[in-house]
Amino acid sequence: MLLYTVFSLLGIGIVLFLYDYLEKVRKIKNRLKILGVPPQKQKGGLSHLREILYDKEMELSEKSFLVSEENDI
């Protein structure tokens, strides 16, 4: 009975971990889709997707900064 309880808790933990991981990936992929990144580039693990998202957001912020600088002149 104790063994059953341990394995049940372990199984629940694994399911929750996978659900959390997949939710994070889904949110990042949705954000990348909104930013215009093609689906072919949206492959890889969570860390790779975070790098792509960071690069894209930095690119857009640089463009925004340059446009605001031009408007100030």
C-alpha cells in the first residue's frame, strides 16, 4: 500500500512537471507567432525557444528605439 502511494505521488509529480513544461513552450511559441517568427524556426527545447524570443524582442526594441530617436531629431 505504501509503495502504491509513493508511485502515485511520483506519477502525479511527473504529470505536473510535463504539463508545466508544455504550457511554457506553448506560451513562448504563441508569442513567437505574434512576433512573426516562422514555424520552421520555432523548433527546439525550452531554452532554445527562449533564446529566439529574447533575440526577436531585442531586435524589435532596437528598431523601436531607433524610430523614437529619429522622431526626436
